[in-house]
Amino acid sequence: MFIAVLTSLLAACGQGGDDTASGEGGEPIELGYFPNLDHAAGIVGIQNGYFEEELGEGNIEFKNFPNGNDFIEALDSGSLDIGYVGPGPAINYFLSGGDVKILSGAANGATLIVSREDSGIESLEDFGGKSFCTPGNGCTHNVQLEIMLKELGLESNRVGGTVEHQSRVDPASMMVRFEQGEVDAAAAPEPWGTYLVEEFNANVVTEWDQVFLGETLPSVVLVASKEFVEANPEKVEAVLKAHQKSVDFAVENEEETLQAVNDLIYELSQTEFSEEVLTKAWDRMNISSDVSAEALQSWADASYELEFFEEEPDLEGFVDTSIIDNLETDSE
């Protein structure tokens, strides 16, 4: 099965709007996202034209990323202004001195631990001497799986253990590695985890709500640099207005949201999901703009325990939801 690499750029689309939010004549905002189901808020905003309604036609462009490491590299280089990413890469960047803030949540849940049908893995206890893949080293899904394995006395080869970790495997490529027997298991974002189960007969090793912090950890957050937020308050407010519209639409319109996500993923990867896969995957996550700072700190503490960080993590100043909180207050 051929799966295209998800590195193409998606041009801006949608309806025009008031140009005042972005400053007519200025450079368009670059907004990043992943072609995953838990990025539904961003995808709905793109497909329904909400971002252009708020910012004005031609004032925003969209980039898709296969993993959080590439997203953060783009944010750090200045080639990306704002966007949707898993909390793991954002926390890693923040703790290394990077200029990044969480402005809103977008989803939680959506991590599924699965194993190849003939891998011999039925439970986490079976991972010894086996291999697993994730979108990135130290990414949200990687830490969620590794901390559960550590509690069972199993560690990855990164720290001298017997469990092989294959990193920077974008979700579409997970299917190829399963099909070719190159990896035994995956910590996969949705809908890719459910797709592996339904189409490749993968075993569900750990359901999304049994994964470490599965129900409380934001799986996707909307982030930007403090510098960008302070320099472009009207643009950021416009993005957050569009984001909240997208969240509300996704929560209230499941069928249309799933179709929007399916259409975009097909455009980028030539992979089309069945209604059954999307519906089951949707039940393994929640779309929400809420952010649990406590869950983020717990995830960071787990990363420290797994030796991804050299010093105990302090996330003070990392989450700032004041702008979207004010938008919600104004609408009441």
C-alpha cells in the first residue's frame, strides 16, 4: 500500500472577511496543524473558512506537519506563527527555554496503544524485547506509553532497556510498518489507531481512557510565541475567535466534522477512512478548548522520570488562556 508523505502545504481557503484583524497589507499568518482527527478544531476552521472570516481573505495560510518536532522547529525558526500541536513537543520546547505559550485547548484523549496482529503483544507486559513507534521522541504519545511500561519494569532502548522505540514515524507511515512487519506496536493518535485496528486487525492493548492521563491530558493545544502574541494582539484574538467557532461546530456537528477531516486527510495522504473507523475514533476523544494545567504538569513530571529532562520541570507561565477566556465572557 502506498501512503504519501504528509508534507504538502495547504493553501488558504474559505470565505473572505474583515481585514482589520490582521492588518491589511501585512504578511499572512502561518497556522500549523496535523492531519489527525484530534486536530478537528483546526481542520474545521480551515474547511469551513472560519479563520478567513475572522482575519480576512488572504491573511492566513495553513501548513500541515507530520509530527510535533517538525512543528516546533518551524515555530522556532519563525516560519510558523501559531497552530495546533500535542502538548509534549510544546512542553519540551518551553522547558528548553523556547518562547511558546498555550492559548487554548483543542482536544483531549485520542491516544490508542495498538499492536500488530501477529506481534505477540496482547498487553503492556508483553512489550519486553518488542518494538513500538510514535510520531516523535518525547512526544505526547511516546511519554504516555513509556511511563506505563516503566511502571511494569520495562524501558525503551533510549535508556538501555529492551523495548525498541522507532521515532518520527508519521501516522500514515505506521500503516506501512504494520503491513510490512517492521514494528510490533504503536502509540497512535486518532483516527490512525482505530484505522490500524479496523483495517489491519491490530490488537487494542490500551484504550484511550486507560492510557496515562488519557481522559484529562489535552492531546492538542493551540500555541504561539509570547513575542507573536504581544506583537499581534488583534490577529491572535481573531484566530481564537475562529478556533472557538470551530470547537463549537465540531462538538455540535459530528457528521459534518468527520467528513471535513476525512476530506482533508484524503487530499493530503490519499487515505480515506470508513464511517465506522471515524465514528469509533471520535468516541475515543473529546473536542474542547479547556486546558488542564494539572494534567500538563503530571505529563511533564513523567517526562522527567523517563529522563527526557535533566531538571525537574516547572511550567509556570506556560499556559495563558486569558484571551479565549475573555472571549467566552464577552459572549455570555
